[in-house]
Amino acid sequence: MVHSELSTASQDYLKVIWTAQEWTDEPLTVSALSMHMGFSPSSVSEAVKKLTGQGLLTHARYGSIALTEAGELAAVGMVRRHRLIETFLVEYLGYRWDEVHDEAEHLEHAVSDKMVDALAARLGHPVRDPHGDPIPARDGSYPALDAKRLSRCEPGTRGQVARVSDNEPDLLRYIAGLGLHLDTMVSVVQRQPYAGTITIEAGGRTLDLGLPAAEAIWILTAADTAAPPAL
Ligand SMILES: [Zn+2]
């Protein structure tokens, strides 16, 4: 099913379902999806039924929601649009990384497939967006990112910031304000699990990060980088 045949709402559902499962293996239920979408469980349940009828989702009764092959293809296409637009806004229009998500939410439905391809070409076919999220290629493939959450790294771990969750603009501003950006080298000094903080070293400074910030930052360690690139 091509982009233009889906309603804006359906496009949003497919993209949210795909991204909700991008960084976790936890099964996605109607109630989890309603939290992601900010809609009531009954309207989410209605939409899931409709998308299941269109052959885009499977939904075990009272169980988890999954994309079919056709649903996955449509979802990845939306993710590609979203992330290319975010990249364009930062690279060409001078947006900060905390400003692009909402703008891309609107534009991703408006631009044509032709414009998406033109954007990709002009940007030099980027493989990651301003938050480090992998940008799927036109054929639906996307680079694997073997990063782990900073909050789960043991003391002594050293690696580069590979991804920062773009869920909360405030958190992105906070993280940038600490001098942490994509590719910043970070070392974990100490964890204080009961205080909910982690001490890191970055750019010659020692920083105490709260868990919400450490959860949002993903690190690629030297060991991960040394592995042959997964294509
Ligand atoms: Zn992003």
C-alpha cells in the first residue's frame, strides 16, 4: 500500500507502532499503544481493528499488536520521511535538535514520495537523523545500531553518544546544555542506583546525570564499534 492511500491517522499509528518496538522487545498492547499515542484505549482499539482489517496489523485478542509485512513497509516509509525531514531542518534550516520533531510530525504527511527522495539525495543519503536514529533506506532496510542505554552501562564503560531519545524536547535541551551531543565521548565513572544518578566524564568535565537523562542517552562502546558493521 503506497503512502497516499493511507489516512494521516493510519500513517501515525503504523509509525508509532514501529518506533515503539524499535528499542525494546516488549510486546505492544492496546493500553501501551494508547499511552504512546495519547488517545483513549477504546479509540486505539477501534483503529487497531481497522488496520488489522486492512492487512497492516495482526492483533491477538487481548494480546500484542504486530505489524504485518505490508504494515512494516508502510511504517518504515513513514519513519524514513520523519527522520529525513528532521535532518533537513537541522542541516539546512538551522533548527536545533529539540525543535524538529513536532515540525516533522506535520510535514511527514504532506510531502510527496518524490520530495522525500530529493531530500535524501540532497542530504547525501544520511544514515542517521539529528538524534542518532537510523534512517531507513528507500528499500526499507536500515542500519543496525548496537548501542546501549547509558543508564545500564557499568563503571569503566567508555563510548560515544550514538542516540538520544527525541521524546521530550526539554530533555534534549538539558542534554545539549550539558555539552552532550552525538559522538561525544563519555566514560562512566560511578553509578548510584539508590540515588538514581550516574556519574560520567565527558569533554574533561565530570557530570552527575539523573536516571531519566541517562535512560535517554545511548552509547556505542569501542567493543561494539569494533564489530563488523551490520548491514
Ligand atoms: Zn529523530
